[in-house]
Amino acid sequence: MSTYNDPMVILMADDDDDDYMLTKKALKESKLLNDLVRVSDGEELLDYLLKRGEYEHKPTPRPGIILLDLNMPRKDGREALKEIKEHEALRDIPVVVFTTSKAEEDIYRSYKLGVNSFVTKPVTFNSLLDVMNSLGRYWFEIVELPKHDTK
């Protein structure tokens, strides 16, 4: 069970193993102490958040932030984002779209659905390190996020 003083969990919804491993490595090298939890698609993301399916009896700490890929199987990031922002208990969790897409339509639609930030995945590891440093500094040092009782 986490308390307010524990590092916040970063929940990453991404079906690409390489992107997950590189993000995990970049977070470690950025010296962010946050736990990185991964789900592989939008359906699993909602199962985790709503404590259903395989997560019904597992500990699922409330994430401090969600890194959301748009293009995933079963339920894509757009559909998952829409459901998260429509759900009273979830809508205040910050969601950062973290995707390879640079399409103006994806950016526009993501913001219309309530995303907090839209970040295009960098192509080099050094650029990814820079992005993780910036995201970590912004979301975990600068911004005040709401505290939730995790009981």
C-alpha cells in the first residue's frame, strides 16, 4: 500500500516491449525513483485502473501519471483515454499521450478527449533521456497533483 510520501507509480500503457524497456532504462538513468508499471493495451489499462479481471485481487496502486500509447491492440489509447476521462474516479489522473504519432488529428483529438500532455516518442535514447528528465521534473517536482487515499 502506498502512502503520500511513497514515490508515485507511473503506469505505462504500451504494447511495444522495446519502448517499455527503453523507457524503464531512461527513467532509471534519470534518477526518477518512481515505480514503472506496464500494461499492454487499453483494455488491460482499464482493468488495472478499475481493479477488474486479472487485477481484481492484485495490488494496483493508483498511478500518479499514465503514459499512454495511442496505437495498441484490443482497445487503443484513444478509446482508453475517452473512458478514463468519463469515469468520475479516474478523470483526475494525469494522462500523457506518449506515442510515435505526430499526426495533427491525433494531437487535436487527444486534447479534445482530455489528455494533459501529448509527447511524441523520441527516436534516440539520449532524446528519450531528455524527455524522461523533463517529464519527471514537471510532473513530480513542479506540478502539484491531487493526493488520494489508497486504502
